[in-house]
Amino acid sequence: MMRALLGEAPELAKEVVRAIVESRIDDAVTNYFGAEISVVLTPDKLARAWGDLVASFGEWEDFTGSAAVISGDYVVAETRLEFEAGTVTCRSTWSAEGRLAGLYFVPVAE
């Protein structure tokens, strides 16, 4: 299961970002979030976090690369997000069941 998820995790992360960009945050939470992250990262908090990214970096433009590794019981995917004024790494952690367990947006120092 983990090997299959290793290949799927970057695309799953992109699907989450697309849902956020398209203002389908509730869909992202319902379709991808696991129980542990749902308690901490509510739709309102996720919307605010994305709004802060847009305020800091401008509109999101595209994905420029991704990779994934197995780390213990999780798959960690890093996906580059290109914004008008900078690059941010979307770091997503996926459980063996294919549910999102962690989501971080990390600015890339250039």
C-alpha cells in the first residue's frame, strides 16, 4: 500500500491545492483529510492560510515539481507551487489509508 501511495501522493496533493484554489475547501476536507488533521485544520483555518499565501505571494500560477518519500508510517510529498511573486513548497503527509494527515506551506528562500 505504501509503495502505491508513494506514486499517488504528489497527485493527491495537487488535487487538494486545486480544490483550495477553486474555493472548494469543504470538498478538500471531506475528500482527503484524515481524522487527525480535520480536528486541527478546519475549513476556515485552511481558507485563512491560503488567503495569507495569496496576500504574501500573489495569485497561484502553477505546479513546478513534486517528489515523495516514505517516512515511517506515512508518505510525505513535497510539491512546488509557483505564485506571482515567489515559490512555496506544499508539504503533505499521507497515512497508509491515503488520507491527509498533515499539510504545510513553506516559502522557498531564493
